[in-house]
Amino acid sequence: MKISALSKASGVSLATIKFYLRENLLPPGRALGARDAEYGDEHLERLDTIRGLRDVAGVPINRIRALMAAVDDPALPAFRLMGMAQAAVLPALADAAPDPAPAAALYGELGWEIPSASPVFSMTAGLLALLDKERVGTDAATLAPWIEAARIAARADTTALRPDASRAKLVRDVAVGTFLGNQLMLALRMAAQIDNVARKMAGASAEPA
């Protein structure tokens, strides 16, 4: 399809597509002449990935550019690409250099193989440091309810990932799915808290004096 047809099919303006081409977020089309090119389904998929990262997950253009460069690097393993997609939507913590030992101990106790270079590892280390500061236990037994909830959610997330999907779709599904899944889990958790408290209060008021 020509670039005008790509714009119509994707819902992305012609000016934006040309910007993505200039910024190397979108691969060039197959040249048909000096000023003409043909685009295909892979370009539609890439535009959908960029839209999801930008409009849904709020990932800035500079990080999207890095992700698209990683998508186009066949030497980068898929699990590293997945880690980059997760990192793009992870919130930043105040402690930029937390002690890694508690995170290593927790993941070691769980038998989870999380590389120390992973942004998820450093995020875990930062959260454990904050929990410890608030005198909350950070061992696997204390964190068991949240660990089990994470296992269940992760099974649902990874079951939906298709092993034959393109690298661009992997980035979109991981980043957007993680972002929206986190928001949904937060909303459901708070709703469950309200429901639990309401039930306890109703039960207490029903008790005989």
C-alpha cells in the first residue's frame, strides 16, 4: 500500500507517519521509485505498537525510539526485549541505588531466576528497602499473599502472549499489558479493601450488645 493508504488504514496522520520515518521509529517502505514506496502489514503493526506505547502507556518518544531499535536488533534475545518493554512502564523510585541483597535473597528463596541487571530486580530492591524502612517484613513468608497474586497474574499475562508473534507485537503486548494490568490490579485491590472493610463493619454492627 502507498503511504496515503497506510495513513488511512492505521488512523495515523500522514505528517506523523513521515515523522516516525525520519526518526527511525518506523522502518522504510519498499522503494518503488525515487519518491515512492510501498508499505505492508508490518508497518501497520509497528504503528499500532507505537500508538499503544505512546497513547495508552504514556511512554515518551525517546524511549519508544530505543524500544523500536531493540525490536529491529535480531541479536537481542526476546527476554531482554521483554525486560526493556517492562522497564518502559515501570514507575521510578526515590532510592536510585538500593541494597540488592534483599532482592537477591527473596528471588533466591522463591527460585525465580531474575537477572540483577533487570530493571525489575532494581525495582524490587527499592521496594523492599521502603518496606524495611516502614518495618514491614520482606521475607517470602510475609509476602506470600502478594507473591501468589503475582504468580496468578503472570500466568494470565504470559498465557496470552503468542510465541509466534512479531517482536513489535511482543513489545506492545508486554508494555501495554503490564501498564493496564497494573492499573486494573490496583483498582481491584482497592475495591476489595472497601468491600472487606464494609463486610467487617456490617458484621460488627450485627453482633449483640
